[in-house]
Amino acid sequence: MQVRLTRIQHTAMPPFGRRENTEHQRHQLRRRFGQVFYWRGGGEVDFVVTRGREAIPVQVSLSGKQARHERALDSFYEAHPQSAEAIFISRANFYDSIESLAG
């Protein structure tokens, strides 16, 4: 399976508050996985990391899982059906979620 994703370089970040949170999460994912990607299609997946040849979508929301996240993941799985189950990260479960990716 070839996964086509876009590597995160430096992008414009959301307004104050969310920016620091997003940067921290990206930094933690980079420490664990090396490269961090994002995906845009029928929505946006905040981060995508790879474990071997497996893509793992990661959605981040301070307010928890929302319908727009589900729609984006549905589109992502249409494009990448062999991908792993998505991880949802919120303020409350950040470190536990990052650890669950270590698998």
C-alpha cells in the first residue's frame, strides 16, 4: 500500500491557545514517529503518522470528537482503506493517546 500524505513543514497556525496545543502535539508525535503528515480530502485529518507501512490518522480537538471529525475520517478511509483505527486526542487524554500509538 502506498500512502500519499503531505509532510508537515511549517504552516500558519490557528489563533492563540490552540496554536500552542497543536504545536505541542505535533512535537510529541515527531519525537515518537519522526515524520508527521496531515491529510486533506473530504475534510482534514489533523495529523497522520506511520508505523511501518500502516497510516494512523490522529484527530485533535479540545472539545472532544465532533461530527466534522467523523466526516473527515470517513473520507480518509475511502482514500486509505488499509489504515489503522483513528486516535482522538483531547486535552484530557493527550499523553494516554500518544502512548496508545506506540503499539
